[in-house]
Amino acid sequence: MRAKEAFLRIAGIIGGCVALFLMISFVEKRDLGYRITDIDVEIENAFENFFVDEDDVMSLIMKNEGDSILGDQFGRVSLKAIEARIESHSFVKDAEVYRDLKGHLVVKATQNKPIARLIANNGRNAYVGEDGYLLPVSTKYTARVPVVTGSYVNKMLELNNVHEGEYDVKVYELINYINANKFWAMQIGQVDIDSQGYVVMYPQVGKLKMEFGQAEDIDKKFKRLEIFFKQILPTKGWDAYQTKVNVAFKDQIICD
């Protein structure tokens, strides 16, 4: 009895393996039978700034594939290789390539989102992406993001990712704080940082100098700036202080 049960168990395992092998072979043969009839490209995370467009993605898809892969059998096209080529673009954060039920090759490319533009005194410049990586400036589009200037930018441009530097992380947090707040994102156009890391910000309109000091105690300093813009200026008059406001010192708002 036990011998019979063992025989049936072994036979079942062998049968299952054969069935699995046949299914895999069927899927492979089926995929070889399907041909690519069209290519659908979707650019996600565009934010009104297409640093990478459909033409860029298509040229990367066709790279090393001759003039076209249309008409090719799906089983003979490496989707992983196509994904890797698309992700080689500086402004592509992630790519997903798959076949839909219509026989189309579907490409979803997620674009890197710039959060700031670094401009050094010597003219060198780059974008900082949302993940901290430095991105090249595009000839196609310009992102509407805060401009970071000053001597300290030279140090930042030597990095691959701003998370590599202790103070650079603080600058990154400062920029994210500005972008996350609708009022400050509309108010602040330039962040200037000297060689010692001292931050001075300038508004989109006007010449008012906002001395912030070191990129630390960010929330507390912005709350003091908010008091200046929303309480002091409406009370004293918008022309009362046109030169500068300083919140670099603890619990102080110095107006001039």
C-alpha cells in the first residue's frame, strides 16, 4: 500500500513538471507568434516640462534595433533591454515596457522632476532632481523652479547626488520646503548661498533681501518670515521695509 502511494506521489510530481514545461513552451511559442503592431509611449511625471518626449523615447527604443521593431515577434524582442536603454536617458527616472492585448508595445517612462536649478558664478549649471541627483540642463525646456546661486553652488556641482554632502542635504531640505508651500513657491525666486553656507533669498518680484542665515531651523525661520509678510508689512505698509528682513538670529525679525 505504501509503495503504491509513493509511486502515485512520484508520478504526480513528474506529471506536474511535464505539464509546467508544456505550459512554458506554449507561452514562449505563443509570444513568438505575436508581432509588434504599434508602439504606445506614455510620459508620466511631466509637470508641464517635457525634458524627455516621445521622440526621445522612440529613438532609444530603436537603438541597436535597426530602423524599426514594428512587425518583429514579441518573443524575439528583449523588453528588459529596451527598458534599460530608455532609463539611460538622464531625465528618465523609471521605465516599464510590456505588451497589451492589442499587440501594442506599451512604454511608460516616468520623468525625473527638477526641484531647483543650480547656477555657479563661472556659468556652470544643472538641475537638482526630486531624488537629489544632479541633472543636465535641457535645450528643450526650462523648469519653473527656484534658482540657487552663490559660491557654494560650485561645491554642489561636483556631486552626483546632493545627499553626498552633509550641508547639501540641508540645502535640499530648504528647497523642498519652499516648493511644498504654495505661498513660498510663488514668493521666492532665488536662493543665494555664499562659501560659508549663509543663505539669502530674493523674491520673484522686487528687491527685498531675505537673510535666512544657515540652512537650519527652517520651519521656525519661515514662520518668522511669514509674520513679516502677513502681519508686519500689512500693518506698517508695503513700502515701509524695502531693503531687507533678517531672520537668521533666534526669535528675531530684523527689518530695514
